[in-house]
Amino acid sequence: MDFFNLLTGTVVPFLAILTVLVFVHEMGHFLLARWNNVKVEVFSVGFGHELWGFNDKRGTRWRLSAVPLGGYVKMFGEADMVTGVDDAEDRPMTDDERKVSFHHKGLGQRTAIVAAGPLANFLFAVLLFWGVNSVFGVPKILSAVGEVMPDTAAEAAGFQAGDVILSVGGQPITLFSELSEIVSVNAHVALDFEVQRADAIVHLLATPRSWKDSEGTSAGATASSSASDEKPRGLLGVRPSAEHVKSERAGLVEGLGLGIEQTYSFSVNILSGLGEMFSGERSAKELGGVLSIAEFSGQAAEAGIISTLSFLAILSINLGLINLFPVPVLDGGHLVFYAAEAVRGKPLSQNIQEYSFRFGMVLVLLLMVFATWNDFGRLFEKFG
């Protein structure tokens, strides 16, 4: 890949997607701060040296900064949130300053301002999914065979790529998900498959095998129950066809409901995946960093507007969840401090907060280094 293609195909989409997500996240903090009459001094997309900026009529400096790997909102009164002294002036605040100081707002107001960033990411994901569902339609994979897996029930029964499955055991189907549902609950049960092959209708008899291969992982078609279920799940051994997909536009209400459902589903799946990494069920090498995000951004942009918007929504969910982790320096860490303040009736000591933030910073940096190391490992495997 030459430099120009790398720039336009990967770097530009990555920076555009990251900028949008950071802007949305920080806008959540900004709007709730303004709503609660907190003075916002700086709204920055990126860190470091300011590349471009302007001041609005309320005194906020809007910045586009040199390092585009995040952003921040600096609110008045954040400089020393324990003592309430403005470090810039090294003096007690005036009454007017206290009215617009973040530190001097109530616990509920501060909590809402901090939580608004991740919440904005979740709402943004819902809106993106809603738009995709209502404007472009919900993609539905039809019950057509794209590939027959070797040494499976499908191969033994004579299935071929291009077959369209019309019914299973006399039950009509049109979607691949319907095929998966029926097969998954019929392990070791002989089923009659009505199949359209070119212009002919043929009947194939197949007995789905157990879903587990020698490593205990699914190897082809289907299933929705957990691996610990006593009853085995059925596996036919076919994969869907990418060419047999239809899109149905959802109505505005239905599209919104689907958007909420998709956002919730992705959130659960992401958290489940992370939990499996911590428990050792999945390898931590699957954790990706900036390079992986850049690569996927380029792939999504190349695939088209639907893939780009969907990827943007999924990444927005990731950003919202990560920021809710109870790690100091992240929004979740601040929320833990506020929870402790609610229980104790007063904030944690300045020393505890200071050392917690240092620990959190080190932890986040180590995690970023580990994820980037994984990225380089994948690159070496790919091009080495």
C-alpha cells in the first residue's frame, strides 16, 4: 500500500471517526455543565499544542489540538477540586466565581456532568442505528447456502453452495436465522430440507451433529444457548451467502426500538468479551488498540456508508463503556469518588484522590501499550 492510499484509505477515515466520537463525548460533558451554570473554559478535541481555535461569546475556548487521540472539557473550579482554590490565581474564589465553579456544585450536579459524556456516546449509537434502520434498512440474511463446511452433516447430505433452503421439517423459512434456530434444537434428529437448486426443487435428508468440535467451539451454522447447556446444540455445517441479503426499512418507531436493542446488545457482548478475557476464556491478545481501530475504520469506509455508520455506533458504545470503568482519570473513576462522597458525607482526601489518579494514569497507559503491542503482533503475523 503506497503512502497516498494509506493516508486516504486508513488515516483520514480513522481521524474523522475518532474526532466525531471525541466531540460527541465531550459535548455531553459540555452541555450538562452549561445546563448547570458551570463555566467551561476550554473545549478541546485532541491534546497538546493548539492547531486552531476560537472563543465563543461566553468565554469558552474551542480548540483543535495536535494529538488527535482524545479530548477534554476544562471547567472552572476543576483545578483543585478538593480545596476550592483556583491555582491560576492562588486565592480564594469570589462569590460570583463560586456560582460557576464545578467544585461548588452539588453532588448530583457533578455526577450528572461527569456521567453525561458516556451517556452521550450511548445516545449517539442509538441515533446512528436508528438512522441506518430507518433510512437504509435492516439487513436480513436469507436462507441461502454460501459455503458447505467439510466433514459436516450438510456435506454428507449433499448440500451445495447456492442452494436456497425453503423449509426444514415442513416448516417454511426465508431467513438464515430461522434455519439456525431450528437446527440448533435438533441435534442428532433427521430433518427433511426442501431446497431450491437452480430451477429445481430437491429434498435432502440431514441429521445435524453436535455443535461442539474437538476444541469445544462451534464450526459452522448455529445456535443461541450457552456452551454449558446439557442438551447439545445442532450443527448443520453451512455458512450463509453474502449475496443473498435483503434490507427492510423500519418505521421510525420500530427503527428507534431496534436502535436501542442493538446498543444494549452490543454493550452486553462487549462486556461479556472483556469478562471472558479476564477469566481466561478468551485470549487477551484479542484486545486491539489504536492501530486496530485505524485498520477497521479504513475497512468500514471502503465498505460504504452503512458499514461506516454501524462501525461508528459500535465504537461509540466502546468509548462509553470504557469511560465508565471505575478507573481514576476516567469518568467511571470520578463517579466512584462521588459515590464515596455520598456515603461518607464528604469528599475523599486530596492525597487519596491524587495517588488514585496517578495509579489510574499508569494503568491506562499500560493498557494502551499492551493493546498497541497486540496490534504490532498482528501486523507482523500478517506481513511477516
